[in-house]
Amino acid sequence: MATTGLVDQNYDAIIVGARIAGSATALGLAARGWRVLLLDAATFPSDTLSTHLLWSDALAGFDRLGVLDAVLAVGAPALTRVQLAFGDVQNSAPIPTRPGYPPLLSVRRIVLDDILARRAGVAAGVTLREGSGVEQLCWEHGRVSGVRGVRRATGERFAARAPVVVGADGRHSLVARQVNAAAYDVVPPLLATYYRYYRGVPPLTPPALEAYRDVAGGFCYLFPCDGDLWTLAVAFPQADFAAVRQDHERQLAVHLARKPGLLERLAGAEPAGPWRGAGDLANFLRVPYGPGWALAGDAGYHRDPITARGISDALLTAELLAAALDRAWRGALPYGEALHAYQLGRDAAIRPLYDFTVDRPPAGVAPTAWSAYLARAFTDPDFLSVYIGFMAAVTPPSAFYTASAVLGSA
């Protein structure tokens, strides 16, 4: 079909996807003086699947983007403790945090993404086009040169050009597919996850992240979020996904019943929406750049949401990518060298938590020693605080995820 609408061509970058990674990348580039076209098929506010949790490094990232006050203003309770239950064994510990920021918040994506997209939409240098779905990339002389798509409300076709197209369009990224971005260190899905909102859960003092585990390898997480709602997340082995998908109400009720104390917490609560979830949660890294294109957020790498790092890592990759493109465009480094450094920096930053998420013991640690080490989280409050601090990227890997840390605790 012929293109009937042509978007202004004077852009330094086109970003496909205006959620967290896309909006943050746009803001990072605009702050450095570059012009960005930010496209999304959705119109905001718009929801998406998420683990909802914002560790203090994410809050610090929002602060740098100038949206922290808006995020805090939605009124999500600050979660200051983690409470862990495994059968009759229970443990509780404070959640480590960065100075000046709450340890942990839960904000629904329908609220959070709208805050980011609106901030990007009014930033000097950013043109936000909602309801504009990208259908294909354009190529010239072996490199990506722009995009073609359609405006959903009118059916009008559009095209736009820029030296770089950034895919910030999630783990099923159209950009990644069309450039054949190579994947590496791929680990098939380990868990599937469903979640649902509730009203009327009795609050704890102080507010806490409640974690429940059963002997079959399943987890449940219960925590308050914005809007006087609570999120209940259920993660279970991938082998159970087909059965849950066929009859999720009954099957998820079985998983809840396996967690002692959880049904009592929910006894007076009412569901505030349907179950939502996914089982195609593969773990992978992709080469995040090539001629005329780059990837940010889940488009560039994804891991199971059990460690709740998706939002933090979307902000991390956005910051690294914006800095790398700026260096290339200002001539500090050739494009290939700047973007290769972006890949190396991203991988170094996420590697310990990636390996931890896919249940790899640190080098030099036997699986039996690793299992025994992690089991301390159920009985030792100090260790639980270090454990959750590692997930929060406050505890350094050297203090938790190394052979010396594991063997030194024996």
C-alpha cells in the first residue's frame, strides 16, 4: 500500500516503543541536544504485562529523568521489608536501599508508562506519536534508514527516516526480528508467571514484600501498589504452564493453596480484575546494535521476571545507549566502537543477576553448596537482607554471588 503520510525527516533517531526503555532513551538523547521521533502503537495510558516492582536504583533512574516526583505522587506504599515463608518456616528482613530513595515501590504499568510517555512527549527535542504502529524497517545501502507504519486511528500510512532506529519494543521486538539480531546465552523458560490485582487485603505495618514458596518450586508474591490495590503474582515451573493455561482459575487456586498463610491473607479480599500472565519467558541476550539500528530494554535482553529487574534494567540500558549514541554522533568514537562498548557495558552490568536468575552457581561452586547457601534465606535475617539487596542491586555481587562469598559462609 502506498504511503500517504510522511513524517518530518529531521530526526537523529527514531525509537520504536514509548514505554520505559523507549521513553527513557528518548529523554536521554534529547537532554544531549538530539532530535527524536518516539513511536508507539498504543495510546497512553496503556497497560502491559509487568512485575511492577521498582527497586531503589529504578527510582534513582526516574529521578535523573525528572519524573520521580510524579511516580511518588501516585501514592504507592514504600515497601521496607521482605517477609519470606516456606511452609512453617518464616523470615523477615529490611530491604537495603540507596540513600534518599524508598527501598521498593509497586506502580502499575498503566500508570507508570503514562508518566514516562507524557514526560517524553513534552520534552524539547522529542516528538511523540502515539497510536502509530511500525510495520517494517526501511533499508538503504545495507543499513537501516527509517521505518514505515500506520496510524491506527485513521489507517493513514507513514514513513520516517533517521540515521538510527532504536528498538525498544519488548522481548518480541519487531526491530530485532527484522534486523536478525543474533541471540546468545539463551536459556529456555524456567517459570511461568500470572498476576492479579486485589482490593481489601489487610495492610501490614510496615508495608512489606510478602514471598511464599512451596516444595514444588512455586512462588507467590503479595504486595500493595498504587490505587489502593494489591498485586498477587504466582510463578510456577514451566512444566505446569499448559495445565494452567487451559484452566487458570482452578489451577492457580491449587498453587495458592500450597502456600501456608497466603489464603488467610486473602480471606477478606476481592479480585479487582482478571488473571494475566505468560509462559514464553525465555532468557536471552541479543547483539544490541548494527548498521543503523540499536536495541534497548527487553528488546536487547530478557530474563525471567522472578528477580523483578525488568524496569531497573530498561532504565539502565536506556542510559547506556543514549550515552553511546551521543559519543558516536559527536565523534568521540566511531559508531561501531561506541555501540560495542554499549554492549559490553550492558552485559557486564547485568551478568551476575542474569546468571543468578537462571540458577547458575558462581564459578567454582558446586550445585549442592549453592542450594545450601540459598536455603539460609529462610532462617537467617541478615543473609535474607543481603540476598534481597543483591536483587535490588544494592548488595554488590562480590558480597553475595561469588565463590568466596558462598564458601566463606559455610
